[in-house]
Amino acid sequence: MATHKLKHTDGYRALADELRGKDGVVYANAKLESPDGDGSYVEYIRGKDLARYLRAKPEKMEKLVKAAGQGRDVEDQIRDLVHFFIHRALLIKAERKHKKPKPGRTALVKYPRTLLLCQDQSWDESHFYAWRYDRPTSLWYYVAVCLVPLLVVGACLFPLAPLAVRLGTVYVLAGIVTIILGVLLLRTVVHWVVWSLTGYELLLWPNLMDERVGLVDAFSPLVSLEPPPKEAKGQWKQRLLAGVVLAGVVWVLYAHHPDLDTIKDEAQKAHDNLADYLDLRGKNKAFLTGNNASNGTAGAGAGGNAGPGSGSGRQDL
């Protein structure tokens, strides 16, 4: 299902762009399937989230729908607004494809990965609504477009860069990767320990792996604590097993860990291997400088040595 590209800008489109903005309604991505089996990937929002947003900010609907009063309330305004959105090809109503929870789960997922197009396009808060037009292009998109060629040129010139630049680039990238892996490991260990002991699910930076949030929002909030579900009666067995496995892993690491000198030696070997693989010391560029100069010197020496020999040869003849 192709998205519509609207050429006009009106109040409804402006509000739709605001709803899709940073402070708008939370969205997710899914495959929207039509009755004939075709489908396309779209961004969608939940009807509950849209209704909650508009109830908290009813002034957003001013001049777009009939004002409340005289038998009309904010719910009627929301219904009329969504009707206009659908009529102007801004939204389309959908429902989840899988109506039952997956095996091992007790509840449906909050944001399904596959949606089905609804025949009835009336407002229903319990359904999902997919955006039918392309997301507005932000300024960062154009900045990224300009930076991509520079990054490509920089990557091509990386082998010719000074040694300090090459080493600094590798160390910075390695540091970033180490921090990312360390944070993920810390989140996993803390979550595992707290869940095994108490049944609570404690997550550090719960939005860190959420693809729907930006870089700044990924680190907010700092902690998320959820109590154990009431229906999970036999969860203590799983927690006990997880605790035993965690204790076993800790014991194995403690009992069989190498000494500090071995760790330093292996780290130095890994550093040297990486430096050789990336040619950080410029050994593979020697043919551009040192080898050519040495070859030229050797050639000149050979020519100089051949001179008297050839002359003496001619004299002998």
C-alpha cells in the first residue's frame, strides 16, 4: 500500500505533522497488510495514545472541528478529527493480525509487528491508525546527506592519514564500542540479579534499545521498576534456576580467570594484531616511500658499479 504525498499544507496536515513530532504521539513500525495479501511497512499509533494526547490538549483541535458544548464533548471532537484525518488520507484504521498471545505469553504485545486493514474506517479507540503520508523531512536529514560523502572520502583517505589521526580514530571507535557493550552487559546483569532475588524487573535506561526514541530520550528515564505479574504463580522456579545459572557463571569466571600478566600480554597481542590488520603503522605504504627510494638508490648504485666494469671490459676487448 503506497503512502500518499500531499502537496498542500492545511490545518489538518499541520496537526498531523505535530502529532508525528518529537513531543507527539508515540509510534511504532509494522507491516500493514491489505485484504488482497499485499502490504507495506508503515508507522502507526494506538488509538488510546491518540485519544489521551488530544484529551490532554483539546486546544489542538480548535478551528479544525466543531467546538464542544451544546451536547458535544471532547470525545465527539476526537471522533470528528480522526474522521477528517481518514477522509484526507492522513490516517487509515487497522487492527492487529494475531488476536491471541504468543506461546509462553499471557498478554498481547503492546505494539504488534503486523496489522490488517479494517473495512470499517470509523473511529475506535481500541484500534490502531497508520499514517498514510511520508514523515516530514527534518533538518538532520539534510545534514546527514551532506556528511555521508565526507565520511566516504575520509574512509578512503584513512590509510594515508598521519599516524596520530589513525590511532586516535581507532581508539575513539573502540572506546565507543566498549562503552556500548559494557552498558548492555551491566543492564543485563542488574536485571537478572534483581529479578532472580525479588521477581521485580529492574531496567537501567529502559528506552536504550527502543528504536522509536531519539538519542537523548534513549537515556531517559534512568531506571524502570515493574512488579512481578500477579498471574505468574510458578515464577519462583524460573527465578531459582536463573539464580543458580548466574551463580555458576560467576564461579566459573572466578575459578578459571587468567592472571593479570596474562591479560596484559593478550591485550597487547590483540592491539598489535589490530594495528597490523589496519596498517596503523603504515608498513604497507612503504612501497610508496621507502621501497621506491631504496630501489632508486640500489639502481643508481648498480649503474655506478656497472660503469667501470663495462669500461674495463671494453678495454680488455
